[in-house]
Amino acid sequence: MFSLTLAAATIALSAISVSARVNPRHRLLPRLTTPSTYDTAILEDYFTYHARYLALGCQYNHGNDFFDACCHPLLQNETLSDLESRCTPDPGVLSSVSSSLEGFTSTSSSWSWSSTADATSTTDATQTTQAPAENVAASTTTWSSSSDTWTSSSDTWTSSYDTWTSTSSATSPASTSNVFTGGFGTYFYQNGVAGACGTVHSDYDLVLAMDSAIYSSDLCGKSVTITNTDTGASVTAVIADECPTCNNANSIDMSLGAFLTIGALVTGQLNIEWYY
């Protein structure tokens, strides 16, 4: 009976995971609902399992021995010490994944915003246009949860896990005539892995990955200013990686720090425009 339940839970989780690809770090969005087939009576807490699942990169290891050994939920009377050592995720990666998910709380079979820590967003941004601009200021946005507070006006991120400080609260482009439109902004976890440009970054470094149709090693280190077209909020980040699975050539995959500067994680995807 347990094996059937466990298999069903694994299949349900696998169904919403992104298929395997060369770069396993992109388009990694948190699951917001607990599968109905996940047996909470005998299995570990779903939040704990899901965070570990993402931190280990299980969604990109289907069908191999690593998935079989490490990617199933534990029974409530089991611990990670009962598994192989390779099944224990890097503490830093797990901490980062958990902190990005902690705005959600598990209530029976669903994830929802905590009633004591509702997210709030207030935007007062300078709208960008196609005309030349002397100064495009970042929006003033606050996002809060029970243990995290982030404010883009001062560009500081604080939580029990991470501290991130940005120096790009505003940009001063000479011209915005070469603006790329029609793209979508997503976010990804660094997972302690070097990007295509060869450098390891933290989740809160202002870095991004360009679509494979545009990316080349010559672009590494080049600055890109991205604007959330729904709010006018902007961020300037540095090209550090390639995104083989972005929606289209004008889409960009951002680090958590860059994404949070112009949008909330719960949105998952943003309408964007950008320029070098």
C-alpha cells in the first residue's frame, strides 16, 4: 500500500517538474499546491520534502539511480541519515530554496499566504518610454513575510538566511532606443553551480541568463537593464549564464535578487522589456 502511495506522490510531483535539460538551473518555480495523492498521514512534511527536492535538483534526474535513491519523500519516522550521504543537499542551497518558499505556509492540501504575514506591494515608479531618458529610477516596493523584508528603494534584502545589498537602485542610460520587447522574465536558483560564463554567484547577486538565441561568451559581464512593463520597476544586472529554455529570444532568466527587485516570486513570470 505504501509503495503505491509513494509512487503516486512521486508521479504527481514529477508531472509538474520541468523536463531534464543541459542546464538544470533555469525556469525553476516553486510548487504552490500539495499533490492530492501525497499521503500526509505517513510522509514527511510536504514543504520540507519539496524544498529538499528542489535543492537536490531532483526534477532533472528522473529515471536515474540518484532519483531512486534520494528523491522520494521520507516516512515520518525516517531521517536523512537513513539515506546515502549524496542525498543530503548542500546547506546553503537548501537554505536559499527554503527562504524563497517560506512566504507560503502549508494548510492541509494547499499552500497559501500566511494570514499573519500577507505580502504587500506599493509601487511608485517612473514609467519608461522609447524616448531618451536621463534617469530611470527604480521603483519603491516593499515585500514582507514573517521572516523576510525587502525594500528596493534602499536595495537591501534581509532574512534569517541571506543578506543582499545592491548598488543599482537607478540607471542613467544615454538612450533607450534599442529596447527589446515581448519577452518574459523568470528566475532561477544558482545551486552553487558556475554559470555558462564560468563564475559561481549567490542567489542574490544581480546576474542573469540570456536566451540561447542571443547568448554568446562575448556577452559575459555585460550589463542589461530590465523593466517590468506592468509596474515600471527596473533593475540592472550582469550577464553570467545562458538560458536554453527561456520563452523566446527576448526573455531573460534572472537571479532571485534581480527578480525580486522588479517583482514578487509568487508571480513566477513577468512581462519585461530590456536594453544593454
